[in-house]
Amino acid sequence: MGQAATVALFSYGTLRQPEVQLATYGRLVEAEADALRGHALVEIVIDDPHVLSLSGKSVHTIARPTGNPADLVTGVVLLLTETELLSTDAYEVPAYARTEVTLESGRRAFIYVDASSLCG
């Protein structure tokens, strides 16, 4: 019997792409629209060959907390298994760090943000 998809992950970038989901999870993941206040997206250049081959992009976006409630990042909530969440950790490059937030819907979800924003 497989694991239940019970882990909420907020995605605003390449994890929404079907080819990235198939390569990372082996399936397409249902997504529900949501948003996160107090964060903004900035561009980041990715040079990891694995990520480049899956996403087809060298320029990605990364969420940074701004503390400004006018800033809003839109995206989707993906429901994953614990194993799929670990696969996502392996997909993301070290510039991204996983943390937990409360989305506009009130749902708690994991999100990958700028790792430097979590230090100190």
C-alpha cells in the first residue's frame, strides 16, 4: 500500500511544470491555487545540470520574505507524500531552504525560500 499524499507544498515555480513533476514524483500532482503574503519573487540563476535538464530553464525565481503585506506570491499547493517531499529536497539547489508558512487560504504548507533569508 502506498503512502497517502498528506504533505502540503506551496509551489510558485518549476515544480508546477508537468515534466518536472513526472521526473521528481513519477506522477502529475493535483494543484490548488493559493498565495503567500509578505514575500516577493526574485530571479536566481541555476547551474545545476539535473535541474536544468528537468526544468529547461537557467533562470528560476526564489521567494524572499519582505515583511510587507502588500507583497504577494501566487502559486499552487501540491499534495505530496513524505517520500515525494524528500525527492523535492533533492531537486532543489542549496540556494533554496524549506520552511513552513501559512497561506492566504489559512492552510499551513511547506515552501522553498531563499536560504539566506532564514539565517540569523
